[in-house]
Amino acid sequence: MKLTVFRHEREAAAVLADRIAAEVAANPALVLGLATGRTPVPLYQRLVDLYRRRGIDFSRVTTFNLDEFWGLGPDHPGSYRAYMQRHLFAHVNIDPARVHFLNGLAPDAERECARYERAIAEAGGIDLQVLGIGGNGHIGFNEPAGALNARTHLAVLKPQTRRANASFFGNDASRVPADALSMGMATILQSRTVVLVAMGRGKRRAVERMVHGPLTTRVPASFLQLHPQVEVLLDEAAAESVTLSALSVTAANP
Ligand code: PGA
């Protein structure tokens, strides 16, 4: 894993947005894997800003989001599809036909997951997957457990994860759906490059276990150690428990 520590989340977002812009310029048909949550909000703001100032052309870019709440349609304001629309898609020239999402209202979860896996394969796989990490070490909705589903699946959410999502549901965790569709760790590990962003003290322990810990289904992020091309963008608080000397860590602003 290549770790970079930034002073402020804005700086990490700017570096990642520039990187995505450069990759889209080099390969206009880039396949991006995208994440939701609080962490990527500055990244999407910066991408919208770059689109306005420099005209990054998203028209041939394909996207796949990691996950979606089960039982919510794209028009529900708490859905991740609506989040993506608000934060990125409504503001850039992305082709809606190239935006891929798990359908939280699909009649059959298993078939919907199989459809998603096929769509990713048909797109040629994900070139660059953006990830956040849960304070409990989850990735997407791959929650800590005794066993994990490798591929895209219907997941039961932990109370901690429902609480973390409550702001989208009137700060009432009981209104957060109890289940979600999520890419599995094997799906995520097939991406060519993974960039994980973790900011703040609440992610410190999860980052430590992701980077240094044993591979364990109790910390789904630990499986990222198996991937040859993982970049981790941290702030100082999230990086606090990482043994800097043991890793390839660079300070973005020495
Ligand atoms: P956050 O969520 O960006 O809102 O902290 C990250 C995650 O739970 O994966």
C-alpha cells in the first residue's frame, strides 16, 4: 500500500481529483468505481470545479457505485443514487446511460447482484475504484463478520453503520434501511487501482488494522493488503497509528 498523509482533506481531494482528471484525459473511456458517504464529498466538489474550469470530458466515462440501500429507489433522497446526482452527476456531462447502480428496488436481490457483476465485466472491469472506510473497518457494505460474501450481495447493516448514515434519514437510525446491496471484496479487489480516502480520528483504528493487521473478515479493509495497487490518502489524525517507517508513506506537505 502506498500511503500519503495530507494536512487537510481539501488537499487530498484536490490531488485525487487532479489524478482522475488526468486519467480521463489519457483514457476518455475510463471506468470509475465510486463511493458515497461524507468522505468523498470534497472530491466530488473538486471534480465539479475542474469540470467547470477545465472542462474535463465525462461523456465517455463509465461509473459503477459500490453500493445502494435495499428498498430505496433512485428518487429517494437517502438513496446513494440520489447522493451521486446531488454531488456529481447533475453537475457534469456524464452520460446517464454509462452510470451504473445497484437497483435497491429490484424484484430479486440475487439476480440484481449477478446483473451488476456482469455489467462490470462487460465494461472491461473497473480502472480506478474510489473507497472510503468505515470506523469498524467496513468497505462498501462489507461489514465485519465471521465470513464474507466475495461477490456483489445483499448485506445486513450493523447498527453502527445505520447510525453513521442517519443524517440522510432525519437523524433517525431506525429509518435507515436495514439491508443494502454491495459489491463484495473480490469484486472490489478486481479493480485495477484502488484509492482509499480516510480522514479524521474516527478512522484511526480501522486504518491501522487495514494497513498492519492480519487479513481477517473482522476487518474487511484488511483484504486490500492483497491488492498490488492500493493508494491510501489520509490526514494526520487518521494516520496516527500507522507505523510510518514500515511503509511507503509520504507527507504531501512536508
Ligand atoms: P464516511 O463513510 O465517508 O461517511 O465516513 C465511509 C464508509 O463508511 O465507508
